[in-house]
Amino acid sequence: MPFMTISPSQELYYVLRTPQNAASSGLTFLFVHGLGSSSSFYATVMPALVEAGHRCLAFDMNGSSLTKYSGKDNSIKDHADDAIALLRALNISPSKVVAVGHSMGGLVAGTLATELDLAGAVLIGAVTPSDAITTAFSQRIAAVEKNGMEPMADSIPTGATGSNSTPTHHAFIRALLLSQTSQGYIGLCRAIATAKPVEYGKARCPALIIAGAEDKVVPIAGLEKIKDSWGADAFRVSLETLEGVGHWHCIEAGDKIGPILVDFGEHLI
């Protein structure tokens, strides 16, 4: 399994998919997963991008799935720094990178867009920090401390998906949740609960925002606010809404999101 040591206390599991054409001049899509998830969340969209000539790089964040918990909770900025360290270790220029983030990972991808000169950014159901979010995730921390991950795995797969989801989708999400340790999951909950709003007006690249029409976790109104504030009107930004889709977008509608990402990439090259 590929692991990259990015600091004395942190080793990241990562996945790198490369087009067969070694001379490909495509982009690198850097995928950042959300809470209770892993790099496998994006397995449904990578094939379309690789076929279109792009590299795909995904990693498990600190304490998620195959990346062991470092013993220290990471903030959103820390997770962004981990992503930057991974790009640097793999000698990938940010100017050829599209940062893609789901849910909590959207905060990381948005942070990268404000700090680096990226080719583009994609925010999928990106969470917006608020007092309500802080309260909700503080309560979730207490629940996991008391009962572990099993209740999360029993409730989230059906409770956070849309009407087009299937039992296979629910099983995939359940498996992702059960691949987390309580300690690692709680660390990510704390990162969300203490997160500050991203200054999207400082973003330095074009963006695509993807929403689930039936997302109960992240309302479309919040994503529209991100769109309206992005890059101070200096960069192109669009919002795509997927009907019948809840919060686990790439699992529920990977067949739709893959081509959407390919089309976005074509307009960046």
C-alpha cells in the first residue's frame, strides 16, 4: 500500500491514478474526503477523469480509514497543510491541480484555493461553519465517545442520502463509517466544530460547486452563498444541482459527477 511520510508524526495513505499516456498534459485532481469517509469515496469518479487524461490523487486524512491517527487533532488548516505536503512530496505543481473537497473536505479544498494558485477547485456539499454546526458536532462527539461508531453506521447511510440512493449505496457508506476509529472520527468532528468560515473572496482560481437537491446536511442556500462570495467576481464559478441526491454525492451519483468533473477540467486546460 502507498504511504507518504509528511512529518515525523504523520504518514498518509494515498491513491494515485495515472493515464496510460505518460505524455498526458492533463490536470491532477486532488481529492479530499469528508467526515467518516476515505479516499475510496472518489473511486466512482476517478475512471472518467483518468480516461480523459487527468491524474487523480486522493488520500485518507489524519485518523481516517488507512491513515492512522497521529495522536493530535488536526484543524482544517492542518489538513490543508497535509495536502500541500503530499503534493510537494510527489512533485506536483499546484498550478496543474484541481482541489476537490466533499463536505468537511470542501473546507480544506476551499482553504487550498485561497492559499495556492490552483488550476481550479470543486466543492461538493461543502459545510459552512456556524453556531448550529458547532452544536451538532459537539453532540456527535459525545455520542461517539459513549457508543462508538456503530450507531453512526446504523443511521447515517439512510438518513443522509437522497431518494435515488440504493441499498448498495447504503452498504458502501456503512463500510466507510465502520472503517473509522472512534478517536479519529472524533478528531475530525472537532475540526468541523471549531472551524472558521473560509474567506472564499480570496480564492485564486475558477470553481465548481456541486449540490445535492435532497441534501439535509448542507442546504443549497449555503452553497449559493459560497458561489456569490467566490473570488470577488474575479473567477468563473458555477453551481450544479443533482436531483434525488443527498449528502453522499459521489456514492449516490458518481456516474453523473465523473462527467461533470471532466467537463470542468476541459475548460481549465
